[in-house]
Amino acid sequence: MEQKLRDILKTNRSYINNGKLPTYIPELSKADKNALGIYISDLNGEEYGVGDYEYKFTIQSISKVVTLLLALEDRGPEELFQFVGMEPTGDSFNSMMKLEIVSPSKPFNPMINAGAIAVTSLIKGSPEEKFQRIVDLFQKITNNPNLQINENVYLSEKKTGDRNRAMAYFMRDVGVIKGDVEKNLDVYFKQCSLEVTCKDIARIGRFLANDGMLPETGEIVIQSKHAKIAKTFMVTCGMYNASGEFAIEVGIPAKSGVGGGIMALVPGKMGIGVVGPALDDKGNSSAGVKVLRDIADLYNLSIF
Ligand code: GLU
């Protein structure tokens, strides 16, 4: 298995050159453009890591899946979907265009920035409690008690996040977000700045592949109906406005982040974490997408 994964890394390394490091969060432009790693964690307890699987990067948008799970547990789908929709946008992840064109106004889905900011605001507790609950959930499902934020990326996001700020203030104006906008945004910036490796995101994938139950202990952390909702959003909106193409070419639920990570899973089988910080024009890891395509091809993983 490891040799096959190494071959896949080798074949796809050149796709790094099709990507660029993001600069809109200045600290992310300091990432290692050439890092490329894979980690697979399956439900039988087998784990395989190749390439730069210990490379650390910030989780960014992949965190949106976990905060969605927490908000679903806190509020239930009926209440949550009053504030955020279920449809793909076809626009970029940080677009604000569609916020104003639907009535009543609400973000299209929880995977775009506006939707994720709204979801984070729905998590119960004071801002400090919210963030602690998010970190606790991450630590539990990754089985990594050392998970913490990258302070430099967090401060960089906070300083330059005016587009997110604009959307959040707009959403408060239309009643999607309640309370202190800056404090809510601060939780969102922090959740995006959590520092992870491929192994951590593969474990999140495996947890979802197991429908919200920790495979080692059998503990049900998230109700399976909520895990299903999150996996469905990963298929329809997880790879930004390339989600349709990814579903056709790869065919497994996946969520990417501008830190270069992609968290993917095969229901009932495994979680897969991939990192490659150079991003294509949609914001997905340029080599990471190709690596996942080859893994899915080789092991016939498409769910469709
Ligand atoms: N923190 C990033 C932002 O708000 C997350 C974007 C992403 O990974 O898609 O722009």
C-alpha cells in the first residue's frame, strides 16, 4: 500500500507547478509550496502515511465541517437551516454576491465563508466557551490532545479578514447573526487557524466515515443523521465551485481548505488526509486533487 501511495505522489508532484500559494492571508504565503503528503486511516485501525504527512498546516475551511457538526448537535437541523441554506452557489468560497439576492436573506450553505461564520455563531456558549468546545471536539475526533492554533496565521487572518467582516456585519443586519460580530468572527478566525497534519484530517474523515462514532471506543460523539448532513455538504459544496468536477473525477466526499489540506473519506471504510499548499484557481490543492483522483481510481473508491 505505502509503495503504491508513494508512486501516486511521484506521478502527481508536477501538478504543484499548476498552483500558487494564497496571498490574501499573508501568513499562508509562507507555506512550503513543495510539501505533498498523504495519510490514510481506515476503520480496521490500519494507518499509512507517505511523503510530507507530518507537515503542519492550518485547517482553514476543513474546520467548517466540524463546526457544522457541533452546531447541528446544539440546534438541530430545523433551527440551523433557518439561518443557512442547503444549496451550492457556483461562486467562490468568499463571495458575498448571493447574500443579498435571496429572500429572506441567508447564506447559501455552511461550506462558504458566510455560511460557516453563521454556523459558528449558532454554536452554544460564550465566545470563549464556543472555541473551547470546538477545540475539545477536534481533539477528541483526531485523538490529538496537542492540537492548537497557529498564532501567526490567526493574527494574519484577523488583520486582513475584511471581506469576512463585511459579510458578518451584513448578516447581523438581516438577523442571521446575533450578538457581537467581532467576537463571533474571532472564533471563526481561530477555528480556521488550528494547526493540523494529514493524519489529523484523515482521522476526522474516518470519524465521519464511521457516521459520528469513534472507531476505537464505540462512543457516539455526533448523531449519525448529523454526520450524514455534513457528508452530503462535502459532496455538493466541499471543493468550492469545483465540487461537481471533483464528484465526477474522484467521487468521494471531501472538504478542502486554503491551507492546502483536503479531508476526504470513503463511507464505512476510511478517512484520507492530503496536503499540498499550492492551490489551483478555485482554491483547492492543485496536486492534492490529482492525488485523490489516483487513489480513488486505484482502489475503485467512488461512491457513485
Ligand atoms: N479562513 C479562510 C477564509 O475565511 C478560510 C477559507 C478557506 O479555507 O476556504 O477566507
